[in-house]
Amino acid sequence: MSSHHIVKEKQEPALYIHELGEFNQEYLGQLLEWSPTLIVNAKEYEKITSLGLKVDIVVNSADVSITYQENTKTIMGPGDEFNTVLNYLLSQKYDAVNIISVGTKLIDLEYYLAAINIVLFDATRKTYAITKGFKVWKPQGTIYYIDIISYFETSNLKQNEGEEFEVINDGFVEFYFNTEYLIISEKL
């Protein structure tokens, strides 16, 4: 990081690694570029530290025999790791979190979507909730996956098969819907 880049604490989304799986190391490096608070599921701790990463927080670690890195905190919660992490981040006034997981669906975290911006990553996709008025410039051929759980309309997108939509022309894509949010995914 250059000396002219000043990053305030909590300005960048926290990163929670629930399950790394086959997640691309290059993408992981991009998510870690601005030194976010790194939170790791206890089951992934050794794998993450073997990559040379400094872990800030370990969630739901019941194994007292593990020695953690210096200045690594542990947090415990009554619910699953997602509830523990998201409640912790909200209590610490974080606005956003990136989560790496395998097999988790963003709709499973729906309770938190109004309170914190969540971007969910797996090995092949980036999934997030958009609100009304969302508009983004994308190149032709960009693929979105949209779980059709409510009626919506778009501009500059055509439906290929099922939940796959493709950007028709270089330019803005707009989404119109009447629900609180729409969950969309992009290929990584």
C-alpha cells in the first residue's frame, strides 16, 4: 500500500472466510488488497495461516489446544458462524462484509441484508443483493445469474436459460423490481 493511501478502519468491507474450498488465490489477494479485518471460521484457521495470512478474528473456536497468532481475537456465539460473525460486525458498526463460502446461498442470510452490505463469493460466482435504482455499466456478454423469486424487468439483458442472463450491448444495465431487493450473481 502506498503511503498516500490512508484507509480508515472499517472503511473497507471485512472479509469472513467460512470455507475457502477451491477459491482462486488471485481473487483472494484482491479481496485482501486493502487489509480488511480478516475473520476466519475456526475450521479454516490452519489452512488460512498456512497461506501466510494474518488472521484478526477466529469464530466459534472450541479447541483450546490451538495457539493463535499474536493479537488474534476469538468470538463465540450461540448460533451458527454466520450469525456470530454478522452480529459481531453489526455491533462493531461495519457497513459491509465479503464472505467466502461453499454452498451457502445469500437468501440464507436474508435477515441481515437490510443491516449490512453482504457480498458472497464461492469458487465461480460473486452474489449480492441490489436495491431499487441499481444501474451499472457492463461489457457485452457479461453473464448474470438471477434467482427468479419475484417479478423484475431489466434493460440491456436477455435471458438465455433458466437463471442465466446476458448483457446485450456494452453499456448500462438497469433492474426494475418492486421487492426490497433482488439477488444477482456474476461469474468471477
